[in-house]
Amino acid sequence: YNDATKLTPLIFILSPGSDPVGELLIFAGNMGMDNKFDSVSLGQGQGPKASQMVQTGMATGGWVLLANCHLFTSWMPELERICEQFNPEEMHQDFRLWLTSMPTQQFPAMVLQNGVKMTNEPPKGLRANLMNSFLKMDDATLRDCKDANAFRRLVFGFCFFHAACQERRKYGPIGWNIPYSFTNEDLTTCRRQLKYFLDESVGGQIPYKVLQYLGAAINYGGRITDAQDKRLANTMIKVYVCEDSVVTEGYKFSESGLYYVSAGETQEEILDFIRGFPLTPKPEAFGMHSNCDISCAQNESMALLENILSMGGSAGGGGGGGGDSKEDVMGTVAAELLQLTPKPFDFVEVEERFPTLYEESTNTVIKQEVIRYNRLLKVMIATLPQFQKALKGLVTMTEELESMGNAFFTNQVPENFEKKGYLSLKPLSSWSKDLVDRIKFVQQWVDGGLPIIIWLSGLFFPQAFFTGTLQNFARSQQIAIDRLGFSFNFLNDQTPETITEKAEKGVHTFGIFFEGCRYDRKLARLEDAYPKVLYDEMPPCNFVPEADRKPPPGMYECPIYKVLSRKGTLMTTGHSTNFVLNLDTPTDRDPASWIRGGVAGFLALKD
């Protein structure tokens, strides 16, 4: 603030998890500007209001906050025009313009150059996050409740929940399917609601379920868009905000016993207690397996290496060795890929072998699979020779072909292949081999009819296959398909090779991998993963359609995804591009432990 004048905007550059508005309001009060402070969150239709606020502020000497500039990029030229027309002779000395924005290319360069830039990264680490939360509460705040003891203990639970929500993001998809930007305002709202309910409670009855719902489903859940993430938040808060955290002395938040509720009564006592926590928390602090540390390190390393590759120049050079040039590498990769690429399927022949039948919906499924794979194969067969010609200078090197070459050089799948292809996180070398295996599986289906056991990883769109299976059962039994669901029989003593007959009911499947746990075939249930073993293949499973099915007890509803990224977008068919279905998996534990552990199944891995 001391570096700014009435002519220089003060710009908060936002980062996930940071929200400076609360601190700015406190600062305005300290500076005596709380009655002369106006703010607006920018968005469609807010332009005229924002312009009027700035004009009024310049005339009266007020402070004006224009929040979330990145959400109203079409108005940014107008903001630039307003700042260019600042006239010091017509502006009050106390006027200040405050702006908040996520990094965006549309933000006016002139405003950014002339303004005072600030950023406030959220604290990293569980201990630092808790310290930050309690440094903003003084003793008066911690005592300001009818039931001060319960208030302090539940506030500590909410703070731990907030810190856990923030810290799980560093583990990637196993932490949250989508990394959300939770802020201190979410925590402050929970604290205020807690005070209200404790002050209004009759006979000391604390409405734990109400507090849990408000915290997980509304205050934090309002930011959450993924169904599995909502389930995770609802599960997490029951650990931190519950009756045991109030009535049980030393109630533990994790199995190690390192994290438990503070009995401190003052801010300093609670801060001293938090300082005793480990500086770097282990995954068990959040209910996750120790292998998550390996996944986290791998993700960070891969991101770093990908950035280094993207900035790299041509191969060879520096040392005096005779390494291949960048063009040589791209040409070799293109030639090998063209040689590996299978021929497209003859759709006319497939149509004859699998006509559209009322009683056999999987005929439609295989035809849809052939159509989707043919689109990808045709693009590959058309563009790979073109790229080879462009590399020799025989045709123009278009932007698309140049992008293909760069992808070949860095062992990534070209964008034009991805657009027509299936969801995959594999590098190009593994992706090409996987494509050949998939085409072989589909070819076997085309040549010999529906396979004895279905390789789920080989399906372009597995949701359609499951729908077709349910539709066959519905039509054969004259039952509405909306009443049907799958029951799951794990074939613990079988392998895909030992299954030689089709299932009497439903279909045999294989090709699912668990992350965050393992499946014990002898005990026929989920168990903790072995150290340093990140993924475990599930045994073959018989998917059996069943009417009006209710999940049996002792089951964990395990989400199954196509790839490890977990997050997906909703398609026009109502299906997710990534989520496939929930699989009821046997367990002898509370399913909440697997939910907090981020346990899920996948049809394809990265390698």
C-alpha cells in the first residue's frame, strides 16, 4: 500500500486456495476506510456498475475493489481505458483502485506494468496451514461462545479439515479428482455457523450432523463438482467434526496418533501444540497409504521433465558426438508408427456379421467400437505419410504436421490423434503398442463373435458395453432397464486364460487395476497395498444383471475410471469421459477408510 498512489492500481494475483478479500476488508477498517470501501465481483453485466464505482471513488476518495478480473475478460479493454484516463488533478488523494485476478493473457499489460503486484500463496504443509488458521483467531474469538470448550475443540476440527482439504491437492487425483480452490472464507463461515448453533443450543445438545452437512456439503461442497469428491468431503468431516472430538480427551485424527485434538484454552497454547506436529506430514495424516508419497513424487518429476522437454532444442549438438538430429528422430518415429498402424476395419463386413437385432444389443456395441477405432486409424494413415513428405520438403509443413513432429520427438501422442482417439495417459511408445493390442481384441470379436471374457481396457467406450449387457437382460426378461444394476462375482481362483466358457448370466471381464489398495484373492477382500506397489490387478469378475438390486453389507462402492487422471467431462450422452461405474468390492473395514484413502479402479495405467 505504501508503494501505491492514486494513479497506481494495486493488483492481487490470485493462486488456488488464496482469497485476499477478507484481509483487505480488515486492512480497510484499520485505515479508517471501511465506510468508503466499495467492491464488485466482475462478471457478465457488471461492467457499468464497476465503471460507476471507479468514477465515484475518484471523486470522493474511496477505495474500489474490482474482484475476479479473469472472469470478465471482455471488459478488460474498458478497464485499460479507464486507467489510461486517470487525471491526477481530478482525482481525490485517498482514492485507491484494487484489482484481483488469476493469471490470464487478457489482463491489460499497461495496467499490470503500472500497478503494484501482490500475491498471497496459501501456506504449504499441514502444520503451517493450521498455524495460519489460528494466528487469525485471538483469545477473545476462542472464548466468544456459550460453550467455549466445545467451541475450541470443534474449531480445531474444522481447521484440521480445512488443512486436510488443502493438503490433499498435492497428491494429485488420489487426493482430489479435481483440485479445488478452498479459501479461508470457507473456514471462517464454518466457525461463525458453529458459534451460532452452540449459542442457540438447548440443554447442551450439539447438532453434529447439521454442522457436518453445512461444512462438507455447503461451505466447502459448494465448490466441489465431482460426485466422488463430494463423497470424500462428507466422509472426511465426520472424522474431524464429531462427538468424539468434544467428549474424548486426546481424540485422534489418524492411526499414528500424532494428530489429535488440542486441549489448549488460549491461542498461544494451541499454537504451541500445533508446533509439535511433524513439519512434513505423511499420507496417513489424511487417511491415505504411504505409497501416495511415491505417486506425488512421480507426478512432480514427470511435470518437471515434460517442461524441460518442451523447452529443449534439437537433439545432438553440444558434445561432439554424432547423435541423430531432431528431424532424424521424428522421421524414424513416424516410419515405425506407420508400420505398426493396423488397417481400418471393413465396416460393410462388420455390418453383415453383426446386424442390428432387438435381442442382441452388443451387435450395436461392436459396430460403434469399429466406427470409433476406424476414425483414429484413418487419421493416422492419412497424416503419417504426409508428415514424412513434409519432413523431406515435398509438401508444405503445416501447423498440424509440425505439432505432430514435436510430439514424436518428445514421445507424446499428437493432438490430432488424441482428438479422434481413446482416453489415455500413456507416452507415444506405449500408446502405439496398446493401440495394436486393442485392435487385436476388437478383431477377435469381429472374427469370432462376442468373446468368452471381455478385456475392458480394450473398449473405446466401455459404458456402452455395460448398457448393452443390461439391455439384453431387460429384453429377455421383460424388465424395465431402469430397474437393473450389476452384481459382481469375483473369480478369485481364475485367470483370464483359465476361463474357457461364457458366463451363464452376464459377462466375464478382466482388465481392472486398483490404486491405493490391493485385492487379496485368498481372503476375497480389499487389503492395504504392499509398500512401493502402486497398482494391483483385480481378478476376473462376472458382471451379472440383477433387478432391484441392493448392495449387500460389507462392500466398498469403488469408482472405476478409464485412466488415472480420474476427472472427466460430461458428454451429451450423460456419461463421463472418464468415470465408468461403481464396483461393489468386498471389505472387512468401514468403507470410509477406503474413501479417505482415495481407492479407485482403472482400466488403463500410464505405462
